[in-house]
Amino acid sequence: MADDLQVQTVSCRGGLDTSRDVLAQGQEQPGSAVRLINYEPSINGGYRRISGYANSYGTVTGTGKVLGVCVANGINDGILACRAPSSGNNYLHYWDTVTQAWVAVTTSGSPTMSGVSRVRMIPYNFVGDKVLLIDGVNPASFYDGTTYTQITHASAPSAPSVGVDYQNHIFLAGDSTTPYELYFSAPFDDTDFAPASGAGSINVGFEVVQLKVFRNELYIFGTNAIKKLVGTSVADFQLQTITSDLGCIAADSVVEIAGDLLFLGPDGLRPVSGTDKIGDVNLETVSKSVQSVLLDLISNQDLTEISSVVIRQKSQFRIFFETADTLGVIGGLRQAQGGISFEFGQLLGIDASCASSGYIGKTEFVIHGDTSGKVHRQESGTNFDGNNIFSLFQTPYYYFGDPEIRKLFYKVSTYLRSEGSNEIVLAIVYDYEDSEILNPSNYTLTNEGAAAFYNESLYNGSGVIFDGNPSPVIDTNFSGSGKSVSFRYVTNDTNASHNIQGLAILFGVGDRR
């Protein structure tokens, strides 16, 4: 018979962790997760079920998947998309907020979308706002909100796949006919690639897969090497080696977040970040906790289908694939003892062929295009374009100090932060899912009286609860015994988001068996 009832409290933090053995994780990282799908590390603490996305921008005219999207403040109304045309050559479109329709941009130079799998769009500003368009098949081009112009200078690459603006030059690379060459335009002139004007090219010594500007330096990624370019013009440009045995294996995995460049390497996510030593960089892996998840993606998925996006207001990034049933990756920064670290989870149910984020005025927009031609706005609503959001959070197995002593369980209190009405299924699992152990029936945690948080839940004058407790504690009384216990929280609905912040488990110590 149990005596000395005890309470174990757990704060939900640490994110998905597939790197620890079951004993270490339950004891050392009790707030982490053994499964975490469609939950994000919340800026309010705990794990929050992600918001939905809405088809705010309809379907882009054309055929096939959306090839590229861009949030470009100052260009038309700020939302651009590319899709192969059903006829003609006009593949670029902008969203007109007045007519609520896509408007095709007249393109010069007869660009073709045959063979194009991705159009990369990079906003820049030399004199006025423009967007650079690069696809690996056609000459690079730019659009200024009025005119589409191809870069057809004789010294420019004919089919670059990556590009960026750096020190008031346009840099282009990734042409299959000259894969080692990095081309740059004359200063303040995106069409002039003549050496006499201050333009030129540099052989970087490997095939270029991506270019990114970081801290006034241009980082050049290959699959097995990384270099950086420093300087301001052809007079003082210098190429420096970062590493010769590590590179980026997915061009569209590179994102800038919280002062670092993050990219997918052969063993997981690595940052390019500054160190205390001037001019030095740190390439240490930041994804050891989910390395098995990432290695599975690297081994089994087409990495050319990766799309990534940053949500700046949440210090978060997301990696998607083109099929909704492929698990993507979500990562966010969390304050922890000793500094700030990444927490990870997985995404499911989002079909994204391309993605982009940025500010239009003071508002951050996060958008993605899908394989059916639609463009959606993320961080919007409580469903995936009308479909349910499936979410799953499972705790580690808790054994309360001694994995060989049987415990008698009485209650678990779940601490929530709710944004409206919720219905969460709670499963209680004993002894590492031993098939011979009888587990209790599932419980349903219902919360119908929680307050809605402005700007976190739907605010449309209907269906929103403005009173009640926004941080309810839901007690679940259950009976059973086992040497260890894990709690699994599941939703599959269109209810408001919720945040699981912590647990308190009431138990007694039984006998040793």
C-alpha cells in the first residue's frame, strides 16, 4: 500500500529530444518531449499548438505548383508569386489588395518555366525597391513594381540559380555551365557586368549552391565547402576559406535567425555564427537533440523540395516539404540557464512548394505557396485552410528516481494557457508502452471558459470568449500503477490554440517487483 504521497512538477521546455536514452531523458530533461508535432516553443513558455494558415491570396494564374513567393515591402502591395503560365511567358504576379486578385507582370525576353522547379526572389534596394528573380534556367531578372527586366549583359551568367545583393553589387552564381564562378555587377548597376565598369567574376573553387549576406560579409556555400567574400568593391574583394570539409546540402535550408546563419549540413543543422575571435566563425551543430530526425530527412527526402522560412517575431524558423504528409521541422530559440538555445519539433499537414516572410509596414507576413497553385498566409486562424490541425505532445517516461519501484498514480494536473475553447485527448502510458501492461482509457480535457488573448486568437466579434481563466489548471484523476509513466496530449480539430506549460503528478511509492 502506498504511503507518503508525493508530487512531481514538470515545466515544459527543451523541445523534441530523440538523442537521449529513456532513463536519462526522464530524469535529466523531464520537460522535453519524445514526440512533438505541430507544437512550437512558446514565447510565453511551454509548448503552443501552432496557428493555422488561410488561403488569403487565392490561386495564382497558371499551371503546376507555385514556383516562388516573396514578401517585398515597397513593391506593389508587397506580395509576389511565380507560377508557370498556361500560355505566354508571364510567370510573375503581384497581389492587388483592392481587386483581391493576382495581376500578371508583362515579362521581357521570353522567359520559359520549362524545367524550372524554383524561382528564388530576393528583395534589394540600390536606389529604389526591387526584387531579384533567379531560376537556374533563364537569365536573372529584376522587377521594380512596374517593369520586369532581364539581366542579359554578355559578361553575366545566362542561367544562374542563386543570387544576392552585396555592397551595392548584384552577385550571381550556380550557372550549370560555369558552376565555380561567382559573378558580380558594377556598383549600383544591376544590369552592367562589364569589368571596365567595376564588375567581374571570381572562381571560388567549388560548385556554388547558395549565397547569403551575413554581417557585411558574403557567404558562399558549396556542398562540401564554405567561403566568404569580404571587401566593398573589385579593388579590395578578398575570398577567405571557412571550411573545406563541410557544406550545405540543401540550398533553400539557409536562413538567418537571431544573429546566425543556419544551414542544413550532412549531419544536421549548423550555424555560421561569430565567435569571440575576430574574423572567426563557429560551425558547431545546434541540432544534436534531433539528429536522428534530420538524418532520416536527409536520407529519405528530396532536398531540392525543401522550403524554409523565418518568423522573426517568434525567433523561429520552419522547414517544409512539398507533400503534406512529410514531417517538416520547426525550431525556435528559448532562454535557458547559461544562455539561449534552440528547441525543435516537427511539422505535419503543410504542403509548401515555397515560402517567404517579411514586413509590410510594421506587420510581419509569413506566406507559402503549395503544389496546387494556392498562396496561403501562415499564423492565421485555427485550421489548415479549413482542415483540422493534428497536434501531439508526449512527455518522457517518468520513474521518479527509481526505475524498479512500482508507483501508484492518482492525479495529473495539466497547466494550460488557452486562447479559446479546447478539447485535448490525454493518454496515460505506463512502462515504456509495454504491451503486457494495461493502460487507462483516454481522457478528454475540456476547457470552454478560457479567456481569449488578443492577437493570439481569432478576433472577429464572434465565437470568442472574453471572460474566464486564461491559464486554467485541469485535474485528471486516474488510477493505476507502473514503474514509469508518460503523458500523451493529442488534438485533431479546428479549435483555438493552446499552450501546455507544465504538469504536476500526484503519486505514491509502492513495492519493488
